Amino acid sequence: MKILVCISRTPDTTAKIAFTDNNTKFATEGVQWIINPYDEWYALVKAIELKEKDPSTIIHLINVGCIDNEPIIRKALALGGDEGIRVNSNSEDAYVISSQIAAVAAPENYDLILLGKETIDHNGSSIGGMVSEMLDLNLISLSTGFQLNDTTIEATREIEGGEEIVILETPCVITCQKGMAEARIPNMRGIMAARTKPLKIIEPIPVSPLTETMAFELPPAKAGVKLIPADQPEILIQLLKEEAKTI
Amino acid sequence: MSVLIYIEHHDGKFKKSSLEALSYGHVIAKENNMATVAFVISDGRLPVADLGKYGATKVLTYSHIGINESDSKSLASLLCEVVKKENVTWIIFSNTLTAKLIAPRLSVRLKAGLVTGATGLPTKDGVVMRSVFSGKAFSAVKLNTEIKIISVNPNAYLINESPEKPEVAELVYSTSASTIKIKERRLSPGDIPLAEAERVVSGGRGLKGPENWGMIEELAKLLGAATACSRPVADANWRPHHEHVGQTGLAISPNLYIAIGISGAIQHLAGVNRSKTIVVINKDPEAPFFKSADYGIVGDAFEVVPKLIEAIKTTHG
Ligand SMILES: Cc1cc2nc3c(=O)[nH]c(=O)nc-3n(C[C@H](O)[C@H](O)[C@H](O)COP(=O)(O)OP(=O)(O)OC[C@H]3O[C@@H](n4cnc5c(N)ncnc54)[C@H](O)[C@@H]3O)c2cc1C
Ligand SMILES: Nc1ncnc2c1ncn2[C@@H]1O[C@H](COP(=O)(O)O)[C@@H](O)[C@H]1O
């Protein structure tokens, strides 16, 4: 079994969101970078669990990004990946990123390609679907768990208004979310081992983006909270009706 | 040329978020002198002609027989055929789980730029605002392609009535056997789906235990709201996981969000800060949530919520 886990680098969940250069760039000063939580907690840990069951499993990690992303690839290696691949591109266009992942994956014949359900900065939720189309593979989106029996997968996925269980054969692409696995922290042995695990750097293939981010904007600041006395909740009802017009 | 809108339904009714997407698509169609084509997969029981009320000039209903809605490959093939036949240049989805399954695939097949989580209409140059950084910011994204795909966030665009008499075509699509088999489907009927609820009542660890959710449910029912919770509440299995909102749960954007016994951690806010009006009920006046709230009550939830329920019953009918 050969698994590719796609990992992205995102600002820590508590990072202050601000922009520079005329609101065209995310202000990175003082920002802590992490592996996108969905990729780490769910996609990667699920891959590690599969390797624990079948030690012949090989886990490759891929990140499309610049050299600054290497610490998060090393962390993923410390958690349990076997080999890291970094495609040296700064693109933020989902189509370009997906094309790079597909180009690396195509000759490797991975049995499974695991991704997070979305990046917490870009919130595109599109790369899994794009990669599956580029490789002409089946896609299980927003999966909360799956079992693998030889080449057969039984997966639970979230659908509008409920959930469903689907059955299909590998190879396929799965986007992972909560329920898939439990978050782990790397241990000392993992951290030591990660230092010598291979991290390949690949130059990107030329692809034109389909979209272009022009500028960012922060939402207007809240006017401040109106406090209502605890013993007069009818005032709240009145305000919601007449001022906020929401009930 | 035309604008295609993907329409979803639940329990025999069109989804509110789909009608929002239809209204949105109709505005684009009118501005560009295009047809507004609604696409529905239906079991034949839906009043599809009603889609004319929201601007559809044409309704394509495909029989659900033979279509596997979990198979993004065959759905994308069907949609690509429709796009060619109807000369579609804009495809509009509501940003639902279904859109997340199909839209990226279509984007690749049609080489069509995709904007997910749109919060407003495109400008003349094809620039669309979308929500990023888990609701903490917006970005303006330009679509540079001939065909453009947009998935609009629920509650971001209001339903408009703009009556048309649509031409209705009932069609059948036959695909080769799907390689994804659906073993089981569990749908919760009747409930207001959290993702598109206009009002949400949410509880946190301050409620102490699952046995105390009766008043949350009652308040929600009175307001026609869906219920939600913070992550530790779902982790402790006080509430089902699909109610968990926040950074790692569902991101919602209702018109009204009432947070009860929730501290307002940044990861929680990430999922709810797009709500139009936020009400916080917390016994700690220093709770960070008050900084993001429009209205607040400092008090014990076990006293405030029953009083609130009484007040609604008397003033609100
Ligand atoms: C990477 C990461 C991702 C995360 N993702 C999420 C997420 O998606 N969603 C999420 O919710 N959290 C998430 N968290 C957890 C988050 O940081 C907080 O720990 C969590 O939101 C706290 O939940 P809470 O407000 O219910 O509980 P607490 O923080 O314990 O707050 C309880 C609140 O209830 C109040 N209270 C107590 N008793 C009463 C009473 N009788 N009446 C009224 N008020 C009362 C208290 O004053 C307090 O403010 C994440 C954390 C991390 C690190
Ligand atoms: N630059 C990247 N390199 C590798 N994988 C990525 C990258 N960006 C996103 N992904 C993967 O794609 C998923 C969905 O991302 P998105 O479509 O941006 O929300 C993430 O959870 C990652 O698994």
C-alpha cells in the first residue's frame, strides 16, 4: 500500500489576521506556522494508523510551497511519514497547486491520496476534488472515517442533511475531517528519525492559474456589545425584533 | 448563453440556499442578457415550475433514477453535457457539501475558474468577494476564464422573487455503472440543517452537562433555530458531532447566533463570526465572546434562558 498525504502550511489558529502591501499580502510577522489541522490530525494520522496495521505501507507527504514550508514537512515526517516531497512553487491558485500534486502522483500509482477537507486560511475545499479529476480517480469528500479491506474501502462521508456509507475500490482520493482519527504529538524517536528521512525538492511544471487574488479586506469592526440586564430579557427580544430585525 | 444554477432539495422542498443561489444567478443572467437555467435531480415529486418565481427561465429536471449523486465523476459528466448544450458561461452552486464534491471536478474539466464561499455578486470584470481565514477576512478573487464557477455561501445573498414562466424539460441521463456504491444513507428529516439555518442557538461547556440541553432546544424551537455547540461539548458526546461549530467544525453564517455558556475562544469564533447578529449569554463579564457580540447578557444561563423563553412566549406569541 502506497499513500500520498497532501499537507499545507497555515497560520496557527490563534494568529492575528492582518494584511500589508496595500492589503495584497497576508502579514506574516510574528505568525506561527502549523500543518493545516485537517491534514495533520485526520489525513496524516489516518495514514499512520494504516501503516501501523500493515507495516509495509509507504507514506509520502507532499507540499506545494517554498522553502519556509520545510519545518512543517519535517514535523509530518516526525509524526510518521516516510518521505517528503516539496514542489517549489508559491502559487495560491487551487488549480496550479492541484496540477503540481497530480503531476507528482501520476507516475507513482498511489493506492490512496489523502487530503484535509480544507485549508483554514484559504478555505477553498477544492484541491481534493481537482486532484481526483486530474488523475481520473474516484473522490470521497468530507469523510469522517473509512476502513480498508485489501483493495476495498468502506467510507463514511458527510452529505447534506446526514451521512452515507459508500463502498469503492482503491485507488481513490479522500478528503478527511473530524472523526477520521485522533490527533497525536510527535515523540523524540520520531523527531530524531525525521532528520534523516528523505525530503525531495521538485521544480513545478508550468501551469497557468485560473484565478487571481486581487486584495484582502477585514470585516468592519463590531460597534461594541450592548449589554442587557439579566432580569429583563424582554429587552433583548425587542432589540432583536426592532433593531437587528432577526426574529 | 446562459447561467446554470445547481438546485438541491431536502424532504420534498427546495433548499433555501439553492433558492439564494438561483436568485444570485438570475441577477448575473439579467445583467448579461442570458438565460437562467435551473438544474435539478428529482424524483418527479418536486414542484419544479415554482423555480420560475425566483427567475428561472428554464428548468432541466433529471430523473434521479440511474444517477448516483455520490459519484462526482458521473455527475460532472452530466453537468459538462448540459454546459455544452445550454452554452453555459456561469455555473452557480450554493456552497454546500454537494458543491464541494462536484464543483472542483467541473473546474478542471471545463478549465473554469472556481470561487468557493462567495459572499457577494461578481463585478463586471469578474471579481468576486469570498470569505477566507475562517471568516476573519475576505478576499477579492478575479476569474480569468471563459466559463466561471461560483459557490455562494448560505445566507450571504437574499432570495429575490423575480417571476418568470420557465420552460420545463424532463430528462433522463444514463451513465455507465458507477464504481462507487452507496451502502447506506442516513438523513435526518425535518430538522433545520445547521449550515443554512437563519438562526442558531448554541451551547458550550458552561451548560455543565447534556441533561441541561432541554432549555436550549426549547429556545431554538421557539425561534425557529437550529442548535449548535462548542467543540468540547461534542468531544464529550454531550451533543452530536455534526453540531460542532468552529475552526475544526462547521463554519456557519446565520442571521442570528445565540451563544450560551461559550467562552468565545478564537477557534470557536472562526466558525461563527460571519453571523450577522451575535448574542452572548455568559456569567463571566470578562468572557472574550462579549468583544465579538452585538448584544450580551451577563448572567447565569440557568436563570437567564428560562426567563428568555418566558419572554418570547409572552411577547412573540
Ligand atoms: C487547533 C484548535 C482547534 C479548535 N477548534 C475548535 C472548534 O472548531 N470549535 C470550538 O468550539 N472550539 C475549538 N477549539 C477549542 C477552543 O479553543 C476552546 O477550548 C473551546 O471553544 C471552549 O469551549 P467552551 O466555550 O464551550 O468552554 P469553556 O472555554 O470552558 O467556556 C465555558 C464558558 O461558559 C461560561 N459559564 C459557565 N457556567 C455558566 C453559567 N451557569 N451560565 C452562563 N455561562 C456560564 C464560562 O464563563 C465560560 O466562558 C479548538 C482548539 C484548538 C487548539
Ligand atoms: N500547497 C499545498 N500543498 C499540498 N497540499 C495542499 C496545499 N494546499 C492545500 N493542500 C491540500 O488540499 C486540502 C484542501 O485545501 P483547499 O482546497 O485549499 O481548502 C488541504 O487540506 C491539503 O490537504
